[in-house]
Amino acid sequence: MREVRTGRHPEHAACYMAEQVAAHQVQSEAPTVVMRTKADYAAHVRWRQDGWLNRPGRARKPLVEIASAVYQVQGGKIVRYDIQIDRKGQECQLIDEASD
């Protein structure tokens, strides 16, 4: 699975996943469940997302989002996973930005 989650070979997700996988997106403000297919999963594989905070009249600043996932396996295939996103880490980056 490491080869899939790192983004090196997301197309290998089909080897590990059931036909339909319930993706539980754990967010305190709006928890959701998305049904993923093997192709959907391969298309959205990311562990850490890096971006830029655009600041008018100032230099852009890096912005990072980190997430983790817990997988449920049945019959040797992933049937469900829960993703937790570090929203507090994002909030702290934005608060630090406001105090600059």
C-alpha cells in the first residue's frame, strides 16, 4: 500500500481495494462518507498537501495540510477507511500569518 499512498504508483490501488470502499472523512464541522471506486481512490491519493497562501502586497507563504488514514480490511481487500485531517495545524498557520 505504501507505493499507492506515496503517490508513486496510485494505479496499484486496485490490488488492495474492494470494488466499493466507504471513505469516512472525519471532520468535526461536517463529517461525510464518500463511496470510492478503485479508480477514484487512485485519482485522489495524497498524504500531505502543500500549497501557498497568497498575501496581497506580500510574499507568498507555504501552507501545509497533513492527514492520516485508518483502513478496515475484509477478505484481503480494503472496504473502508477513515481520514483525519489536521485542521488545527492549518488554523495555527493562518493565525501565525495574521500576527505577522
